[in-house]
Amino acid sequence: MAENKYEEELAKLVLGEVSELVVEKGDFFLFREAWREHPDRDKIVGEAFLYGKIIYRFKS
């Protein structure tokens, strides 16, 4: 199985390499798979916007 692109994006978010992660409606379930397996998922908080766009930020 191919690696989920959001695994690397979540790692960058947690390490502070990026300040936010934008997930569009069509990518939500792919993102969710990576998020559910992440050990710090309770600190990764999303803010929903119109048309299914979600911006996730890491809250330490």
C-alpha cells in the first residue's frame, strides 16, 4: 500500500515546519486515515470553513 501523503504533512505540522495544514473536501478521508494513526491527534485541531475546507493547526 502506498504511503499516505498526509502522514508527512502531519509530521511537519507537529514539528513546527508549517503553521497550518489545509485539507479540501475531497481529501478529507485520506487525511482522516493519517490523523487517526497519529500519536498527537488530540493536539491537532481543525477549523471548518465553507465548501468542506478545513484548516488544521497544532496546539501544544
